[in-house]
Amino acid sequence: MGNLELDLTEFMEEEKPKKRTQKKIKTDKEKYKSINAGLPSPTQAKIDMYKTDKRVQWSFTCIPQLVKTKAENKAAELGMGKKEFLYHCLRLGGVDIPAYSELDARKIIK
């Protein structure tokens, strides 16, 4: 049998020379803007920490139906959902957490 030669050069990509990129020189306006951007307030940083924190499941063992019903009724009476009522009770117990509206991760503003 004869030798079979294949020309694969048409399928190979040519290596393009790398271009030298210059560092972007900031204008005075950009410099002042970045300097004066400021940091978020401590309060806002705390709220953002709660909003962006990992979410975990929290469930309780079996409790009497009467307790669950009373808690749901009290939450409805106060115009709250179950989770919001739980936070309300924790705050009354001395746990330092922000208001429910600030904890709602669906309302992350960036």
C-alpha cells in the first residue's frame, strides 16, 4: 500500500499575535468619584448581611395543634405571616434582629 498524506493546515487555527493593552488611565472625575463613593452605613451593612446570608430550614418537633392554631390566629390578628410573627416573638424575647421588612431577601437592592 502507498503512503497517504493528509493536509490538515486548512483546519488549524492560526495563532494570533497578542496585543499589548495599555492600562486605563482614570480621569480626574473618575478618581474623585471612586474616592467619594463611601462605604455603606453600619446599619445598612448589618441589614445586607442578614439578607444575603445562607438560608436554612428551621422546623419544630410536633407541637399541640392548639398551640399552632393560637399562634396562627395571633399572627393574623397582628397582620403578620408565620415567619414574621416568629421574628416578632424572638425580638420580644431579646434577640437582636432587624425588622422583617429589612430581612426579606426578595427585596435585595444593589
